[in-house]
Amino acid sequence: MGLLDSIKGAFSKGGGGSLKRIDVEKRFERSRTAATGTMSNFFVAYDLERKENVGVKILDPEKYELFESRFKGLNKPSEGEIAMQMKHPLIVKTFEHGITAKNQRILVMEYIAGVGIQDVIVRKKREVIDGKEMLLMREMAESLAYVHEQGFIHRDVCPRNFICTPPKDGEETVSGVRLIDFGLTVPATPPFMAPGNRTGTPLYMCPEIVRRRATDKRVDVFSLGVTFYCLLTFQHPWQGEIVSGRAALQHDTETATPILERRDDIHPKVARVIMRMIEPNVDDRLSSIKEFLSQTRGLESAFVS
């Protein structure tokens, strides 16, 4: 029996028995494919049941099972269960989760018709966020602080997992940002913070993950700091030609370029706190995302005039 057959068997014997069956072909009118990830496919569709456009995420059964097998016996909540718990205005809503006729896990979520932070950085779309950088960073931090308050570690904080909300009437720049994707999220408890879980996005991954050391919520602090650095400079702290998993090995073997060397008009307080967020040594790193919010409270701009 192959892995896929084993997965299907588990679902039919109760692993997915309590999950709602969702008929993708009958319920959704696809408008376009939005993205294909390493573990899932995402598309935008009109939901005939909800009478609105939604985002639909369908997980690859084999990849899903391989990831979940890392936590065998720990009663880890599924991505759908975690996403359903996240009730915050800066986090994309998950309306429901279930299983398709093909035994694939599926999530139905709010659709935000906005540009991704990844696209802003890669295409250097300064005009899209001009003047809103501090607002965006604060909203990213608030969304992740909430995830931490709920007792979870996101584990995949990177520009790809933040979507900007469209401009308000009469404005040219985005109005805010939303956090998405809980595919790698785990509870912030000792069994899930033990050494060994090496998943994440390499360019934003902290040294303790790369080196298979014990982890805590500060892995998200590091990744968010790298994301902020890239948002303000359109460059990576450890800029290089390597973008594979090996890239993360540089994060504690080479020195990050000081952010003010990349852009000297960044507010000194913002520059200082971001560099503390990306400290390779976890004991020297900013202790929490709430500390970022505290240290930047009152700042209206990420830059000095």
C-alpha cells in the first residue's frame, strides 16, 4: 500500500470522518489560480454557498501527511483547526475547513484583493506603500503578537505570508496588511519547540532552526525582523546569490549588513530595533514582538525627513 492509499485509508477510517465534506466542483466557480505553494494549491473562486468570492486552499495529501508525521503522538491541531481559532482583524478569516471528494484537506477563507508584500519587495513597488511603511510594520507585528497570545508559533513569517489591503477611496497607497497561512504553525509548548523541526522559508529562517536547536516564539521575531528589513530597503540583510535552504546557514556565520548602510534615512529607533530583531544569538535578540510595538510607539513614519 502506497503512502497516498494509507492517507486515504486514515481519512475513511475516522482521520477525516469528522471533517465536513466539501464538493469543490459543485460549490466553487473558479475565477483564477492565485498561487501554487510547496504543500498546497490556492485559487480564487465564487462560493455558491456563501454568495461571495473566497480564497480556497487545497493541501497536497502526501506532503501534508509527511509534515504532520513529524508530530506523531503529540495531538497537534491541523492547519484548519489553528486557522479557525485566529479571530483578529489583521488576520485573514478562515470560514471553514474540511475534506474534498479526493481526500484532500481544504480551507475556505476570506479573499483579499490586494498586492502581496513579497511582490512589493521583489518588484520594488515603493509607490504602493509610500508613507505607510510604519503602519504596515505595526499591523504585521500586531497580528503576530496575537498569534503568540493564542499560544502558537507561526514558523513561516516572511513577505509571502502578508497580503496588503487595497487602497481606500481617494488614496493611492495600500490601506493595511493581513497575515495569512498557518501551514507550519505549531503550539508554543515544549514538545513542539524541541530540536529537529527544520521547516520554514530559508531566507527568513533563524539560526536555531537551521542548527536544529530548541526554539521558542523568538523564531518569529527573527523572521519578522528580516521581513521589516526587506520592506524598508528592498534588500536582504544577508544579501547573496544563494536563495536555497543553504542561504539560512549564513545567518550566524556572516554579519548582517547594518540597515542604515542600505538606507540612511530610516529612523534611528526603527533601525536599532530591527537590527535587534535579527540578532543571530537568540539571547541577544529582541525578546518579543510586543517589545517592537512598545519601542516604536508614537512613531508616525519609519523614516526621518
